[in-house]
Amino acid sequence: MFSTFDSINVVDDGPFSFPDHEVQLYIRRLDLIDPVYGGNKWFKLKYNLLKAKQKGFTKLISFGGAYSNHIAALARAGKMSGFETVGIIRGENTSINNKTLKTAALDGMKLVFCDRERYRRKNESGFLSEFLPNHNEYYIIPEGGSNYEGMLGCAEIISQADPIFDVVTVSCGTGTTAAGILTSLQPHQQLIGFSVLKDRGSIEENILRLVGNNIVAEWHLEHDFHFGGYAKKTTELLSFIEEFGAKYKIQIEPVYTAKMFFGLLTLIHSGYFKKGTKILAIHTGGLQYIE
């Protein structure tokens, strides 16, 4: 197992003050772990790879779209840990030209492309046998690292020093990162997740499936800042990314982090938070595909 899983140095930026609202914002820079295998994907992969190693697997397989942070991270982490990797990619093989899949291929990942209709059946019995006759030799990691091991790793995003924060915020796709964070929060704390999906309810369901009754903190998801749905973006969002980078000297991307920060700053400026609130916003990375 590569040594990065043994120790990392997580940096917080801030406080960024909002005097008109008497709120302080800190940003946990998971993006600084590594541009490819860092961010929340580092935490999601940690215990999946440890479990694969413990069970004697030498091959890993997972799923994702053409710009998947998870696919890029898995390919790099697998290479560094001595695993063979296969990615079942949603879409046509013309997408091999993008930076994400080029990087994954250079890191040794075998890319297998699957049309969207067939991809919807990825969790069905027999699906993998259509692509890999020897699929039983592979340790399977679900799309996005969304399983118990992924949640277990994400619980470590929160440290023993973090009870000083009143609110923790994170962007949500599957909800696995939010679930892990929830298991580490104290009763006086609140988690706000910002959904990047247009549909309502699926993320909450996945969070509850993962954490069960292991929640003591308050939490909810904001559903008004998805900008049209997953990977959708508008000129307003792109302008915000540019302005945010110029003001805070922090790069964010349009799929996850920009939507969270847009929503969070909207809430701050609307007076949503009571005076004296200390907020910890999780920068989950996802910058690997930015040219």
C-alpha cells in the first residue's frame, strides 16, 4: 500500500470573515492532497484498497463516466499500490481523448466502454461477465466509491479538533462523503450538503442507508443550487468560479465544489446563519480534468 494512505497533511484556509453577518468561514483543502488521487476520493479509496489487499485481490474494477474523478483516482492509486485496474466507462470510446481517461490509461487502467442503456444494468447479476470472463478475480468498488468502506474513510475528513465548528458543508453526488462526515460530528454541530443532482431524495436515501442510526448531529441537503443537474453549468456559475478564484485564490470546478460554494455564500449573504457561526467547508478536489 502506498505510503500516502499512512499519513497526509490536510490544510485549512481561513478564516474568511463576513463582518456584515458576523460569520467565519474556513475551507478544508482536500484538493491539496494530490490533483489526481486526492480530494474526497483519497478517503473513499483508502479502506477499499486496504480491504482488497487483505482479501488477496490483485485486481480492481469500478465504474464511472468519461470525466469521473473516481476513475482517475482509482487508476492512479491502483498503480501506486500494485493493483491492476479496469474501469467500466459510461459512453462511447471517442471520449478517450479527454484528459481524465487519458490519465487513467497512462496509469495502466484498462478502459471498457459501455453504452448508457447497458450501463444502467451495472448492478445486475451477470453484467460484468459480459465484459470480463474472469471478473471474479477483481475486487469490485461501486461507482464513486459509494459503499461502507468509502464512508468509513470519509469519516476521517473530520478531525478531533473540529468540534469548534458549528456547521460543516460539503457537495453531494452519492452522499457517501456526507455520510462519513456525519458519523464524526458532535450533537451541537450541523451538516449541510449541497446536492449537485436535479432529483430529490436519492442522496438522502443513500446517506441513511450508509449511516443507519449512527447520527447525532443535525443535517439536511440544499437542493436549489444544482444549476440544472449533474455536470450542468451556466454562465452565472462559470462567472462565479472566476470571481471566487480571484478573491480567495482557490481553484474550484463546476461539477461539485463551485455549486457548494455558490450555495454557501448565498446562504451567508442572506443572513441564514446566526451571528458567531463558524463554518467548515470541505473542498473535495475534483480538479484533475481541468486543463
